[in-house]
Amino acid sequence: MMGYFGRIFNTIRNYYDKDFQLKNKVYSRGVGTIPLAEYNWLNFFVTDADKLAMFEKGAEAATQFLLNFNWQDYKNDRAFMQTTIEGNKG
């Protein structure tokens, strides 16, 4: 039964993040992901070895994200979004 409630909670927890990203695609380009599917987010007794492994995965993911991120395109898209929002106010 706990597995069922856990899945419901995960659905609710992830809904708002996904909703914001769908409505604000420019911001989504500035968000990276870290593949941690093999770890339980509710495990309060993570071993030191697992902590180190997760840290390493985070560092690798951040490095790849930054190496592939096009800052100029992002700034241009944000500027366009801002002018669109300001144009819709009047």
C-alpha cells in the first residue's frame, strides 16, 4: 500500500515542475538533469559510497551541461521572451 501512496506523491511532486517547464520552455533550457534513477530519493540512510557516487554523477552531468550550453542563444531567447511579455501588457 505504501508503494501506491508513494507513486501518488511522486506524481504530485513532479507535476508542478513539469507544468512550469511546459509553460516556460526558455527556462527549461537552463536546467540540466542528473541520472540518479538507481537511488531512492527517500533513502535517509545513504551510504558514504553512494553519496560519493551521486556527487560524481552530478559533477559529470554539470560538466557536460556547461560544455554543451549555448549561452548566447539562451540570452537571445530570454530577451525575445521579455519583449513578448512587455508587448502583451499594453
